[in-house]
Amino acid sequence: MGLQAPAVTVDLHLTNGLSSFTLVGLANVEVKEARDRVRSALQNAGLEFPHIKRITVNLASADPPKDSGRFDLTIAMGKLAASGQVDEAQLAGFEFAGELSLSGELHPVRGALAMSLALRQLKVRTKLVRSSSSADEAALVHDAHIYRARHLLDVVQQFLPGESTEAIRLRSSAARERALARQGCTNQALQGQAIDAHMGLDSTAITFLNKVATQLGWSGRSTHRTLKVARTIADLAGSASTQTAHVAEAVQYRRALQAT
């Protein structure tokens, strides 16, 4: 038996109305569970889930059976693009496959090699976004272009809507002034109890940070460093409080530094 990987396109449509999430295209039970996985992954990663929208996801064509959670990442990126949280135009030329955990971690999927081979045989030039282990399998195909990711946020950060250099300069300057007005020094200069006093963490962010710090075995020093980065991200966003999204982004930066 040869390896087969029938092409499946994920179409996503958002409309105003009562909140709903409909998945069509002869999806089996496992794929339908993607609704809960994607919703939890987006929320736990600090990203916006469009609660006041009717969401319709179509797995086309309808004929081939769809199994496993390989469509999770594609559905998540489609939602983020449809809601303006990532730049839709930048998604062109990328092919996504990966199952999401409830926390947003990317898990390997079956058929990574078959998918990579199918794209090569069809002479489709695209960049494959995979979890680390699936990426190793897909990379066995010569000339395959692979992007490895461990978490949903690793992927999202590659497609955030861009800003001009001047806009970035002004936003950075405003963030610095915001920190100085609040505490008399930059966030990086905060020490000891002053860190806790000026973080402005909301309750959800506190729970999220404590869970991450425990799972990763962080020391108090590592946690405080991450907090200062999160507070800076919040200042750049013009937020009075440090929210889960800011902490989640800071955690990813911290993990990326530890991996290098």
C-alpha cells in the first residue's frame, strides 16, 4: 500500500449572530472535537475567541474521510485571520497541520511524510508548518520547506499584522513613558516587592502564570523576569493591567531564549 494524502481545504466564515461553531464536510467524531480543542487553545494562549459570531468551518472536498486532529492548527489560524488577529495575506503559501492541546501546545499528527510527499509530487511550493516531531518526518522529503513550532503562539507571532518603523518607535516611546509615570523607572529596573506592586496582573493572568511556572519548574527569579517582560508587552499595548495574553507572549519569549 502506498502513502496517500488527499488534499483538504479548510474554509472558515464568520458572521454576526448568536454564538455557534459549525463544522461540516463529513468530519468524524475526532475532528469535531477540534471545536473544543481550538476554543480552549486560543483562550489559554491569551488570544481572542470570537464569542459573538457564528462560525462555520467547511472541510473541502467532502468526499475523503477526515480523521485525527490535524486540522486544529489550520482552523485556529483561520479564526485568527477572519477576526483580524493575524495578517490574512501573509498566510498565503503556508500549509498548516497540527493537533492542539488545550493549552495551545502543538502535538504531532499522522501522515506528515505522506503530506510532504504529496505536495512535492504535485509540484506545490509551500512552507509546511508542523510540530517539532512532525517537522522532522516531513523534512525527510528533499527540498521541503519546514517551519517548526512548539506552541500556537510560535506560529501566531510569524503572522501578526505589521507596523511601520515610525509607528513602532512612537509606541515604544509611549510604553516607556507609561512605565516611568506609573513607577518612576523602567519595567526592567523593577526589583523585589516593586515587581509585584506594579504588575497589575488580573486574576486569570495570575492563575496562568502560576501554572506555567510550576510546569516549567521556574525559579522566582525566572518568574519575575517573565513578569517584567509581560508588563512591558502590556504597556506597548496600552493596557492598564497585565493580562493573560501579555503573560503568554512573555512566556514564549522566555522559552525561546532558553532553547537557544
